[in-house]
Amino acid sequence: MTQLMESGPEPDRRVPPSAREASESFRPLVLDPARPADAAVLAGLRESSGVREVHDRIEEQVEELLHCRAPRDPFGSRSRRLAVAEAMGSRPDVYGRWVWYPWSGRLVRVLPEDVFRLVRTDRNRDKITREQQRELLRRRVGVIGLSVGGSAALACAMEGVGGAFRLADFDRLGLSNLNRLRAGVHELGAEKSVLCARRMYELDPYLDIEVFRGGVTEDTIEEFFGGRARGDGLDLLVEECDTPWVKVAAREHARRRGVAVLMDTNDRGLLDIERFDLEPHRPLFHGRTGGVSADDVRNLDREETIRFLLAIVDEHRLSPAMTDALTRVGRSLSSWPQLASGVMLGAALIADTARRILLGEPLPSGRHSIDLHTLVAAGAGQRTPVGADR
């Protein structure tokens, strides 16, 4: 695991990274201008070539804050200018935080953490209450596999489902990934885990994100799950990888630690919920693979891997296109077919289900299919236009 820079409210040091570190970074630098040490770093940044854009819309953010706190009378019968000035205090020049994103060179001014979160999630109310939002931000979510998983992690961050995340993927962005991943051609070759963390930090610089750039391995899986005694254990796992050993080993660890697991297979909206937090002896994959262990699937060849994955998802429930593709992967198809619409649907299913589990809703283990081809069927609900021949 690589963490290139310090972040958070009280880091031990505030040292901008080197140019090489900045190009590989995934954490922003959060600076409080009211602290002399941070003010000095901020001044140095402003004079350096590391800042390519300064974005300061703090007064508009404060105005939004006032509207969130008192929608009926946000300015308390004062002018907007006076109300905003009073909210920023006697030293408006040091109000808020400055966030530097090394990978883009942007220096952005934002609200302090507590009110930043209040405003950013205000439009969630009351589908998610403020108290529920605070509860969700205390939770830690792990995501393994950052194609479907990357979209799910981003959706969770956007909705405020989790305040801390662990992201794991060994792969780098390729051109063929751009049919479903939110990235640009200027990011080809970058690590998927780093790209995902950057997107999340650009939404909320106060998140706590750890990146496992080599994916989850035997050497890192214990660290990935963390320890509840230390207060850094996972509260929920999203598993979205294709490697049999990782799929099984992750569930073995989740079951042993009492962590719920979610998986979307990106075909016919297939969502798996495994509540190991409620059922400590529940069989893996709903019992579809028998008593298989991680050691049993360590060295599967390509054909064995496909058979194993088919046993997990139940090949009889696959879409016709996916069923046909399975016989052609590695021959006339380079890999599994996936569409952006399916990935985004999966992200929505994961984020919604994760929120409900983390808030303690009675959501049992099971397998669910949200197949848009069935729900929005061709020809269904059509009406004959007025005046048309019958």
C-alpha cells in the first residue's frame, strides 16, 4: 500500500510532494490558513509551479450554508453581504480550508469539514436524515475491483455512504476501459485505484481513503480488512473482481470478521447480498460453490476459472448476450462484455443497498435481479396514437 501524502485535520507535517510524487498522488493536501505552519505552506504553493488554477467561491458556499441552516430566512433580515460576512467572522481571509490537488494543480477553497459535509449532503434530506448521514460517515467501506467497484465507490462517496474507504486493484486504465469507466484519455496507463481515489477526493477532500495499489494478496488481505480492536476494521465489503482466489479469500475473511459482502455481476442487474455480519456460518456464495476454500481455487486455469465463475452467478440466469460471449472470450472476444449502463446500474444498486445495511435496515441475504430488459420490455405499455388505424 502506498500513501504519498499526509491528509486530515491534524497531520504531523505539511510537506508538498515532489513533482514525481505529485504525478502519482491520490491524496490532496488540506490546509488551514489560520494555522501559521499551514499558511506558510499555502504561501509557498501559491508561488510555485505546482498551482495551475485557483478556485475560490467561498462566499457562495457560505450563502448555501445559511440557506441550509435556515431555509425560511437564511439572512436573518440582514443583507446577503452582511450575513455572509458575519458568518465568516472577524478574519474572513483565514476562514475555511484550502485544498491542493497535486495531480491537477488546482488549489480550491472550501468550507471547514463539519459545515462542508452539512451543505454537501443537504439535498439528501430527508431520504437520509442528518443524523443518519453522520452515522454513515463514521463507517468504513472496502472495495475490491475498481471497474464496477470504482463506480460503486464513487456513488457511495457522492451519497455520503461511508466516510472512510479502502480501495484495491492492481490494474491500470486501458483504452478499452473507457466504454464504462469515468476517466479521460489523458489518464490512460494510470492505476485504477489511484484514479478512483482522486475522483472521490475531488467530491470530498475530507474523506479518509487508503489505496492498495497491488490489489488484495495474501500479504495484504489482513491489512485490508483492518482490526475492529484498533477501530479501523471494515464495516462492509464490495467485491467486484474476477480472480477466484480473491473472491473466496475475501469472503472467508469477511465471514470470520462478521462483515457483510455485496457483489454486482453487471449482467441483468444481478445483486448478491451476503450478511456474514448476521449469519457467521453462512456458506459462501449462497452455497453455490459448496465448501470450496481459497486454497482450492488458487491455481485454476482459464477453463476452470470460467466454470467457477459460472457456478457463482448461475449461468442459467445470464443474459443471452453474456451466455454467448462466454464461449468466445479469448477467441473472438478479448474479455467479458460490459456496458456503462450496466456498470452505473450496479453502482446504484450497491450504494443503495450499502446505505440500508449500514443504517441497520432489516435487509436479509439473498440474490436479486433488476433486469431492465424485463422491467422496461420492448413494446410494453405502447398506446395506439389518436387517429391511427387500428
